[in-house]
Amino acid sequence: MVGIAAHAAIGVDNARLYDELKHLNESLERRVQEAVAERVQAEEALRQAQKMEAVGQLTGGIAHDFNNLLAGISGGLEVIERRLAQGRPDGIEKFITGAQTSAQRAAALTQRLLAFSRRQTLDPKPTDVNRLVFGMEDLIRRTVGPQITVEVVGAGGLWLAKVDAAQLESAPLNLAINARDAMPGGGRLTIETANKWLDNRAARERGSAPGCRGRGRQGLGR
């Protein structure tokens, strides 16, 4: 009887330990999930803060150019109005075209700024990095100002890169702002794309997987 009672007590203790261990594992898993969620939220908040900081930099950097676009629109409309009032409609087509071009450039710039600043979830897709970078060339030139020469070099046969295009746009733009601040006296900014193979060692150093990668490189100099 004594042996049976001892065996039963051991069985109860084992069951209690099993339940406690199960609850402990569940608690750890829950804490890990919460920590991962908090990290994701923190990273998203940091990305958004960096984007908004860049937008603030852009606001000051392109204000002068935006005024020039508006001046082109208003100036063209004033000439058209004056000529129509004088009964001289001949030749106003070029002023209409000029005003429309300035308006389209201003609208495109505004749309790019809005797309860049808004909060959105990551959506990685196969992306032509050359097309994306060349499409940003005018915006980058306006951002850094005329005292810095901007050169964009696209690699021939560049592979498609699976990235979120909006996030990739923010990288060269932020780097361009840093380059502008590092060259207050002017200089040259080169943005270059290239294909890159990563071996096992290089992949480990970058926290990535071995294989082929599209790469963007940025250089600056006085």
C-alpha cells in the first residue's frame, strides 16, 4: 500500500510539472510573438519617421523650383490673356503648351511626394531598378540643388530585383540628402546600379542568402 501511494504521488507531481512546463512554453511563445510584433511596429515607425524627415528636406530643397513651375504657368496664362484682349490670338499655342508642360511637371512632382510620404505596407515585386532610379533623377537633382552635379549610371542587363519600390526610392533619396549636406561647397554625386554575386561568406556578413543580387551604389566627390 505504501508503494502504491508513493507511485500515485509521483504521478501527480509529474502531471503538475507537465502542466507548468506547458504553461511556461505557451507564455514564452506569447512573449516572443509580442516582441516580434513590437519590433515590426518599431521598424515601421522608424521607416515612416525617416520618410517624413526626407519629405521635410525635400520641401525646402524644391520650393524654388516649384515656384519656377508656377511662374511658368501664370506667366503663360498672362500672355495668353493679354493677346486675346488685344485681338492677337496667333502664336498663343506655344504659351498654352508651355503652361501645360509646367502644370504636368508640378503635378507629377506632387504625386511623387505624396506617394513617398504616405504610410503603406511593404509590397515587394520584381522591379526594374534602372527605370526606378532614372525616374528619380529629376527629383534628386532638384533636391541636391544646382551646386551638385548628379550622374546616374545604369548597368546593362541589370536583373530584376524583388523589392518594395516605394522603400527603394527612399534609399537613394535619403543618401542624396546626406551627400548634399556633406558637400556644402558643391561636388559630384554618382548613382550607379550593378549586378552582384554573393558567396557564402559575403552573404553571412550581410545577413542574406548566397546567390545573385541587384545592387545600387552611390559615390560622391568634390
